[in-house]
Amino acid sequence: MFEYPVELIPAEEGGFVVTFPDVPEAITQGDDKDEALQCASEALETALSFYVADRRQLPLPSTAAGRPTVTPDAIVLAKMISSWLSAPK
């Protein structure tokens, strides 16, 4: 449901930069693809938490179209949504 596609971009100095087409605030990097995707999960959760704090609508993920995806931790996502719903308007 919340599988966000990522772009893995080879970095000039080695490793990979990770960006999210649907969440432009989430950018990270890693020494290899596995590390980059692990860091991407944290970057996504952090960026989405800013959406919640600012009471902005969470961006829905687009179709992966063959790209790798990152899914925020279900507990973290549930806490963010709960916080958003209970915040004063």
C-alpha cells in the first residue's frame, strides 16, 4: 500500500544517492545499493514525519514501474497518522 518507488543514482565518488519522486524532501545515500536502501527507509520516515508535523497530506506513492521501492515501518506510519488525526486543527 505505501511502497514508495526510489531512484538509485550512482554517485561520482562511489555509492548511490537515493531520491523519492513522490517525496522530494527524502534524499540519502549509501556505499552500496543495500545500504542506500536501508538509509532510504529512515529518510522516508523522517520526511513523512515533517508532513505530519506540518499537517500536510501524506503524498501517495506512484507506480513503481520496475524501480525499487521502500515501505515505511508500519508502526512508525501508524504513529504518524495517529498524531496527525489527534492534532488540534
